[in-house]
Amino acid sequence: MDNQKNKRSLIIFFILCAFIAIGFYNSWKDEIALNSDSKMTIGRVTDFKYSSRNGHIDFKFYVNGKLYETSDPDNSEWPKYVRTAKAIKNKFYPVEYEVTNPKNSKILITRKPLGIKALLKDGLKIKAKVENIYEISDSYADLYITYDYLEGKFKFRTRIHKDSLPCGTIDSCQQKEIDLIILKDFPDVNNLYYLSYDRVAMKKSKEQKN
């Protein structure tokens, strides 16, 4: 009876060792591939959990307009990860990815996240379309805008003062083509989204509280 228990324990031990060995081998293989054929882009932290066990940083990024969502460990152990600060949710950081397999990637948590204003200064100008526009007050209107970039299709809502509409007047805006500035490396970020009156007011309110 004891021999059977010992055999089972030994089998379980070898199975666990095999899983650990396979995990280390896959990590080593991905690290080699990343070091030999990689590019840099930017990604946004979507969630994180700092823990002595199973801590993780979830993030998303784009390659050629295609969205990738993945996760990294929260620590800086092997394979080596850049972790010079705590991650901040919804903030942007550099991401390194394998060219032929973008799912093999790493997010670099630097001391400070990347700023939207600075990134948009080097943004790409494209054409977008106002699908719908609605007056929400005597002064403001909500614009529902769509645009394409490479493999991706994007849409968003922004609230703009009637005197500053990018498409002229309320009547002329429907289905109107407008200029838009996006981040080439993260194309669902654009200038008009962050110029939305309600989002600007919300940001000011948070800054005052802090």
C-alpha cells in the first residue's frame, strides 16, 4: 500500500517537474526570438495585480492596426522585465514585440508613463467621418465619428462646442469627412477624443481633488 502511494507521489513529482521544465523552455525560446527579431511600440495597461504569487500586468497594443491583448509578470525576474515603478492603469508604456509573432511581447514599466499630449505631437493625420451629430445643449453637440487605419476600424464619441465644430455647422456635419490626428502606434487614440468637453472637465476635477 505504501509502495503504491510512493509511486503515485513520485509520478506527480515528475509530472510537475516536466511542466516546470516545459515552462522554462518556452520562456527561453520566446526570449531568444524576441532578442533576435523585435520592434518597439506603445501599449496601454488595462489591469494589474501585484502579488508574491501570480502577480500580473495586463496590457494591449497594436501592430499594423491589429489589436493584441496579453499579460506579463509583475516582477523583473528572468526573462528580464523592465520594472522601475508600479504600473498605472490606462497609462501608456513602451512595448517590445517579436515581428513575426507579436503575441510574444513585453511591456516596459518605466519610471513615468508616456504622455498623451507629447505622443499626439508626432501623430498621424488621417480622414475620419462624422456618422451622427446630436445637439445636447445650446452650446454643445455630441459627434459620433468613425475611421479606418490599416487592419483596424475605430469609432468614438466627442463633445464639442458648436463654435468649434471640425465640420462647420450642425447641419453640415452629418456624414462629413474631417481631419483627425491619431497615434500611429496606437490608432484608437486621437486628438478629438481628448478634446471632448466632458472629458476635459472630468480631468480638471480629478486634478483639483489631487
